[in-house]
Amino acid sequence: MVYLQASIKLKPGKLQDFVAMLNELAPILAKRGMKLLGSYGNVVGRLNTVVDFWELPDANALQAALSDPELQKVAPRISDIIDDETQVLLTKLPIG
């Protein structure tokens, strides 16, 4: 398993649109083995920022999911909602 951390800067006033879109995307991505572990909005710090954590079956899962026809239907809305996004792939450390 690998993990994806997506730090997302939303366009002002688009938090509810983002939540609706993520609720639509999560089941589509789940079909590709991607599991949304959590989505978090900031309380202090850069305005309009959310951080999503995903569990992926492997490092190639995200690229494969981007070609999904269902995801392509949602894609045009992304640029209306998201201003900037940084994605980081992580592995779990052997602690505990």
C-alpha cells in the first residue's frame, strides 16, 4: 500500500462544491482501489485549504484512475473549484 496526501487550495467560496465533488469522486476512485481515508479543512493557516488522505493499492493507481471515463465527466468541474493542488505519495513507516 501507498498513501496519497493531496494539499488543495480551493477557490474562494468553493468548499461546499468541493465536498459535493469529492462525494461524487470517492466511489469512482474506489472502483480503482483508492480509498479516501479522510478529508480535512483547515482552521488556522492558509485560507481555503483542504488536505485529503487516500490509500492506494500501488504507486500507479492514481495515473490509472485518471483515465477512467467516469472521472473524465467530473474533470471539467475541477478547474472551477480547485486553484492549486500538491500531491505527495507516501509509504507507511514500520513503527509499532
